[in-house]
Amino acid sequence: MVLWGSAQGLGGGTALAGTTYQVSGGDIDGDGHADLVANVGGSLEVRFGPFTRAGVPARTDTLAFDDEDGPQGFTVGDVTGDGKDDVVTQHGFEEMQYKSRLWKGTSTGLSKTFQSSGHYTVGGVIADVNKDGYGDFIARQVDQVSEMMEYDAGDIRVVYGSASGFSTRTAKINQDTTGVPGVGEAGDNNANYGDQFGYSLAAGDVTGDGYPDIAVGVPGEDIDSIREAGSVVLLKGGPSGLTGTGAQAFTQSTSGVPGASEKGDFFGASVLLADVNANNRADLAVGAPQEDGTYQNSGAAWLLRGSKTGLTTTNITSFGPSTLNAPEKAARFGANFAR
């Protein structure tokens, strides 16, 4: 579905043909027109703009995979710094995870050959965290056998970009990294989940210094004896790239954050960085889909403001489905944010 923008905001929508499992926008061929990249189940389809109001693209290209090799998810962004967006795909079959792959954007569409990241990852964002002109790929790193990843303490992997694609420079960051708040804790496979540092990720410039920062959801974080209450960590970008220097952490037990940490809230299950008040600093939206309201798992969302020094609880807001007069029972409000 495409909702058309206008001076008055979003207008009517047009349903696009076909069934899709994930859709992201970008400019794959660098012609200045927005393109849509879609996971259509076993294949990656690029619908090139401009689109007609009937939803018909200028042309379509398909990147096909073997049945067991289709993408589980993908991320769009300009890794090579050439003005054409690239696509990083994640793959797996049953309990096995495959190494993520970079497909470069060209003037004719996506390249038919890929470059391996060398790492097993899920999810991810592309952002130029060291402002060298090349997008960097940041994702949750998992084991090759990934079926038990909900019990992991969690790591994120940074693969830095270059003119030729993924560079050889990489970094692993977790809660045991210097400067990162908290302690990485794994679950015991039965009684409780692991912290799952990197469960959700978002990129945006919180401080307004020109370097993208990364919000990291840690929904399995235990707060004292309260299991899976959840937290979110902000990692700051800079000339040295993404590090633990100046990192911040927030939970529902943090002073100024509305609510209270409760078992199984999963605060941080979803995160989004966006400048909602147009002050050139990204603000952080955090979801806790298992927050209880009138009913169990009603869900809730919080908005923390960006500032020169980082995120702040000043003028923080929080709300759930009842605030919007929406159905509340098992709504899992805040499970995902539109991007």
C-alpha cells in the first residue's frame, strides 16, 4: 500500500500488486526517483520509480534465490557512497543462519553478484557512523545455529563501508564493551530469556553533531530481580566510528521515565529514531509491547527527546492504545514502528 503525500499530509492510498513480506524504500539506480524493494517470498523484487497514481512502477527487476536461500529480511542504504542505495540481505534455513550479503546498487538495478559480510546477522541498519562518506552496516550478530538466540546476551556487529562495498574493518559491541551501560547476561534456556542486546536497532543523529547514533533495544534486560523488563541503549557515532564512549541507557526504572519496570514488559522490543519536532536532533521512540494496561499485553510507547548531549527525559511522553481510543486487549501496541 502506498499512501500519497501532499501539502496537507498523507492522502489516499493505492494497493500495489502482489504479496510482500517486507517493503523498504530507496534509490537503487541513483536516478532521483524513489524505488521500492520488496521481499516477495523467495525473491527480492525492485520496483523502480517513478510510480503512476495507479501504483504502476516504471519497471521491475527480480533477484531470485533457491528455495532454501531466500531472504529472511533486508536493509537498504548506500554502503559504497556512490549515490545508489545497496541492499544487505539476511538468510537462514530452519535453525541455521547464513552470512549476510551485500548487493550493490547500479544504474541498471541491483547487481546479480553479492559480497559476504563474513558474519551471521539478523535485522540491521545502514548509517555512516564515522561520517567518511560510506554507509556502515550495523546488525545483531548471532551464532550460525541461531534457534536459541532469544537466550543470548546479545552482540551487535559493525561492518564499515567503503567505495568497493564492505571493508575489512569491523567491530563487535555488547554490554561488556567499555562505556556501554549494563552487563551482558544470557538466559538459561528455560526460566528466562537473555538480554538480547541488539534485538531492535535504529539510526539517527540524536546530538545534531552530524554523526548518526544507534539506538539498541535490550528487551530481555533484567532490572534488579525483575526479569525481561527491558532497556534501551544509545551508542554514539563519531570520528572513530561506533563506540561505547558516552553511551546512555534508559529503562522504566530510570528517573523521569513514566511507568515502572515489570516482568516481561520487553521495553526496547522496538526502537525508532526520528526528528519529530524539527530541531535537527533525532528523538527516540521506544516500544514495550507486553506492557500491561487495562488488559495484559496492551503495550505502550515512549518518546525521549534528543539534545546536544544525548537523549533526555525532559518533555518525555508515553501513551498506549487507550490514548488513541484504539482497541487495547492484547494489542501489543509498540511492537513495531513504521520506517
